[in-house]
Amino acid sequence: KMEPWPTPYILMVDRGGCSFVQKVRNAQKAGAAGVLIADNTCLCSDQDCISDNTEDVCQPAEPSMHDDGSGGDISIPSFLVLKMDADEIKAELRANNLVQVEMQWANPSHNDDHVEYVLWTNPSDPRSKDFQKKFKPAAQALKEFAYFTPHMYIYDGIKSGCQDYAGNNICYSLCTNNGRYCFSGPDTKLDSVITGADVVKESLRRICIWKHYGESDRVGNEWWDYVAQFIEHCDYPDLFTDESCLTNCFSKANIDGDLIENCMSDSGGLEANSPNALLDNEIEMQAKVSRPIGTQGALFINDVFDKGEISVNAVFTAVCNGRLRQTEPEICKECDDGCDGFNQCIAEKKCKN
């Protein structure tokens, strides 16, 4: 029998019984330097795993290890290990053999001259609001080698059963276009002051702003300005749809409001049982994403889901890591995690440490 391993060590624990966060917290308190969580269910695509385990149940995709909101005290890394790989490690341990594990993580790198970073969000997304409000200076600093694209997540109302056989909207205030495009209000109630239809409308507005002010340069200064202004001044129940508040946001962001309203109308509008080309495009794009997207923000770097937090510093670092090693731009080297005063460094393009 092995003696208890002295700290630091990497601890493997089985999935199940409690949340991912609680498991990693317990391991950290026990002295672990990192955690491997062994999955307990085969992927449906892994026929060898299913055959070896004679299991009738499988999972269609690898589960995502998200913070449940209580993980602020956790400072050690953790990985989920697929069942087939975890079983091999367990077999070695049960044979009383020493197992050495190395934990590495990095974003997939492009070998060309740019990095793609894509944010899936919506106007009521709490996870990425602070990021959207503050990231513009970093987006400008990264513009020579990083291309940004925002996408709006909405529900396909027809697939969700919000349109009946006669083409009527049976989800009421959650949807536009007779039930074609839907979202839940921020408090998920049908009688919410901010309705799902309001969120869909604001989503379409931001799609149009990007189309006219960001799509060409993939930076979108006006898009960032509008979203920041909206979050600061209009993201409240009594102002979310207030025309004067929206007009003020357009003005401060130097956006032609009539151009945006025409875009919203010309794409198909939000009334009657008619399709909207821009919203249909977002739904089609959602279906092509490599993992399910929820109502909270999701970031993709070079087409791969980034599991880190959506904050200014974290996204800046993730985008910089999307370049091949030794090809990172100077701004990435200057303003990395070792630099105090991140915002000042971005503004001046030089660390003051």
C-alpha cells in the first residue's frame, strides 16, 4: 500500500457526489497542487470506451467544468479527464505503480498573422457585462493581430415550440415574429418588466451596429462604445427600451441611429410571422459552434472554447496566447500578468514596473 504522498501533489478524484468546485476546494485544503477529475461516463463517440465498460448510458459531449459562483477561494488548476484515459491512470495506481502527470494548458495557436476571438453573449448576460464595458482599449491594442466578432445568443422559437400550427406566438412576451425568435427575460418571468422580446430586439440592434461599425475592421470601436453606454445608462428595467436612453447611447458612440433602425427593419423586422435574416444567421451560427452555448457568455479563441473567466485581463492573456510562441506582439509581452497597472500599460503600450 502506498504511503500518503507529501505535498505538493496532483490529486485524482472521481466525478459525482458534489460539484466540481467543491471537489477542487476539498483537494486544495488537503494540500493538492492540482486536481484531475476522472469522468465516470463514456462519450457517445468513443465506442471503445462503451465496449470496454459495457455501458448503456453515454454522454454526447464532454461536460464543462464551470465555476458555480463560489470558487473565488480556489487557486489551484483542475482538469477533467475522459473516462477512458482516467481508467488507464487508475489501473497503474491500483498496481502500486508511480504515475507522473504533467498539467499544461494553452490556447490553440494560429501560424498565420492573426488570432480570432469570438464572444457569444446577449444583452442580459451577467457573465461578460463588465468585460464588454471595459475591453475596448485592449481590443484596440490587439487590433494589428487579433480579429474580434460578437454574436448574439437567442432561442430558435420554432424549435422550442413557441409557435403553434397556425403560426401564433404561444410564448407571448418571450418572443418576437410570432414566436420565431425568443429569449427569457433577465428574471425568467413572463410578466418581467424586461421581456424576452426586449432582449431579442436589443440583440438585433447590436448585430446591426456590428454589421455597420465593426464587421469591416473586426475591432468595432463604436460597437464597444455603444454597449458600454447601454450597460452604464440603459441596463435597468425602466430604461432598457427607453427611446431617449437609446438615442443618447447612439449619440455618445457616434452611431447613426436611423441607419441602425433601417438595418433592423430591412433584415425582416420583429413583427408578424416573417423571418429575420440577421437573427436566422445567428441561429445558424449557433448550430455550428463546437459546444452548446448557454445564456451566459462564451468565449472562443481560434474556434476553441475558452474555459477561463471572461474578464479584461483574462481575455487579453488568452488572445495573446493564441499566437505561436515567440511570435507574440510586444503589447502582449509588456502587459502580461507580471505587469502591475494593466490599464495604464494598455493605454501607454508600456509597463511601468
